[in-house]
Amino acid sequence: MKTVVLKFGGTSVGSVDRIKKVANIIISYVKKRYKVIVVTSAMSGTTNDLVKKSKKISNNFISSEYDVLVSSGEQISCALIAGRLNHLGYRSQSWMGWQVPILTDGNHGSSRISKINKKKINKFLQSRGIPIIAGFQGVNLNNRITTLGRGGSDASAVMFAKFFKAQKCIIYTDVDGVYTTDPNILKKAKKIKVISYEEMLEMASLGAKVMQPTSLQDARLNRIDVDVKSSFTNKEGTLITKRKNIFNKKTIAGLTSTKNDAKVTLLGVKDKPGMAASIFKPLSKNYVNIDMVVQTSSGNKRETDITFTIQLDDLSTTLKLIKQNKKIKYRDLIVNKNVSKVSIIGVGMITTPGVTYRMFQTLANKEINILVISTSEIKISVLIEKKFVKKAISALHKEFKLD
Ligand code: ADP
Ligand code: ASP
Ligand code: MG
């Protein structure tokens, strides 16, 4: 018998009615004679509420207890799914991360699955049981509950597919696949039938929330094909797979935008070796992730301006660290919270000249000013004012023939 991993996201298990529908989807695979492993997220909104509560208790909530708190939503959805399957006459049982156990490495809040103990789950599968696994959580070497970063039940699903050598890993969500850009932002977005791990990883890292970036790294590393489908309709979804399985490539596979960036500019920084390192060292020590960076030299060559972007959540820490930093001097510090990073992604740009120019010209035609630029082999990102995001996405979607 072949094994399938089915992962259900928050909206898919967002109400009792939705959970009843999910149970029917699960049963349809049992009837097709699959061994089914279910991974579930918390009911939509639950994890956000728990995060909010932690912030009200403390703006520096201890990370080990944060994980105990925010992982609790998955326990509810697991039990409801297992309960519904039992009600319908199917043997099913819920499993929290520590019960499996799902072992993790790394820090609280952003752990990664290192190993899944297969013994108990295999025994349950052999007895024709349907295990319902709490996504997003695991347990560390100290036997404490850990979580895998927001959206982390995608990673749980991919790792179950790896350890149980599943034939399929299906991510059920609230859209019927991966689109050329977020279909909730641009109505003209088109569903992508097949996309490579590399492109999907870039899209996810650059703001396409539909899959968690870590889960795509795991899928790519372990060569696991992932299907993204809707639990609301029965349409064909998107297959995420190896690049060589894909033909007929467009230059650009998709576009993304971000919601939570902040731009920080230090004006009049002394232009001497080691200055940038002095600015960024305390930030890196405090786990502040720097995204885009640009340094401009001023006319007199004695001063420069340094601009960088970070996650909005890290802004207060960043400002505190910069103001405390005795090793740096600057004339002024400017913060802009109304920015968004818009990116175009596609392996096709490696072999197609002129993509950068076309992107910049398209934005210029719409009178959208570019604040910062960053590029890699398969993506170009620009930072723009948030109010222009829709306009930019729409114009670029058209320019790169994705409409
Ligand atoms: P789940 O709760 O099922 O994990 P998420 O909310 O994490 O679902 O991800 C699904 C959402 O991702 C969609 O509702 C959509 O708004 C958003 N999204 C962003 N970019 C894309 C894209 N390129 N294709 C499809 N969905 C996208
Ligand atoms: N419930 C968790 C979250 O909201 C994990 C997930 O949805 O994948 O981040
Ligand atoms: Mg998600």
C-alpha cells in the first residue's frame, strides 16, 4: 500500500463544517487504498490570537513558553478531525509532536525537524488507523515543546513525507494552487501547473505565503514532490517538483510582494573600513535579519549613507541597538514603515537578457520610484512605497506576459 501525507491549513479546518469536509477528503484517500497520514494546522485565527496574548503578557515573552502556548491550537484541530473520523466509523487518533516524537534542532520559535520516530505511527498505520499529527510542533533534546516558525505545518507535512517515504505530499489550502501572484491581490493572477523547487522557494521567501520557505528547502533537499490544492474545490492544483521535470518555461514564473518590511537609513556615516560591520554586528548577534542593503557615497568621500531593510517586528530592537552602539557615528536616522518589496522570480531570467531593464522601465512608466534594489540569479527585488504595490504588481504581471 502506498502512503500519502495530507496537510490541512488553518482555513481548511477553520470551522466544524470545514472539519467535516476535511474528514470526507481523508476518507476518499482511504477508499483509494492509501495509508493516510494527516498533518493539520490550527483553526484559522487561533495561532494569531495566541501570539497576541503572549504580547499582552510581555513584550519579551520567554521563547520556550511561547512555543508551548502557540502550538496549542493544533491540539484542538487534531482532536476534532480524529473525533469526526471515529464518528464515521474509521479508526483514528491524534498525535502531538512529543507523542510521536518529532525531534527538532535549533531555537525555540524557529526549530527544524531532525528526526521523526516512525515506530508508533507505523504500528498504527498497520492496524489501519489514520494518525492525525499536530503540525508546526516538535520536541527538543530537553524534552521541551518547540515550534517550526509561522506556517510551519507545511514543513511538518514535507518531513512526514520524507520519513514515511510517501508517494504524495498534498498541501490542502484555501486557494486551488500556486498562482503567478497572490490571487487575493491581483484578480488576473493565473494558476501555475508546475513550478520548480527553486522558484517556489524564492516566491515563498519573498512573500508568497502559500507555502512556508523552510518546507520548500526540505522538499528540495529530499526531492519530495508537493501538490498544492484547495480543500474547498476538487480542481487540479500545482505541482512543485524538480526543475528538469518542467518544460515550456516562461521567463518569469511569478511575482510577490511583502507586507512587513521597514527601511532604516543612517545618514552621514563615517566612510572608513569596518563601519558597516560595526553597524550590523550587534544586529546579527540579536538575531535581527538584514534583508536589502545599499550604501551610497557622498560627494566629499568622507561620509556615506547606509540604507537597509528589516522585518517590521525587529524595528524597535534595531533602533535600540543602533542608538546604543558607541562604535558608530551618524548625522541622522530615518525610518520608513510604509515600504514593500516587490519581486519578480523565474529561472528563465538566467538565459534571457534585458529582464532588469524591463522591470525598471515598467515601474518608471507608472511613475513608481525605486528605493532599494537587490538581485540574485533568479529574482529581482525592488523596494517601493507600499501604496504603489498593486499598481506595480499589475503592470509587471502584464509586462512579463502572465495576464
Ligand atoms: P494555510 O492556512 O492553508 O496554510 P496560508 O494562508 O498560509 O494557508 O496560504 C494561503 C494564502 O497564500 C492564500 O490565501 C493567498 O492569499 C496567499 N498567497 C500569496 N501568494 C500566493 C500565490 N502566489 N499563490 C497562491 N496563494 C498565494
Ligand atoms: N498554526 C501555525 C501558524 O499559524 C502553523 C501553520 O499554520 O502552518 O503559523
Ligand atoms: Mg500556511
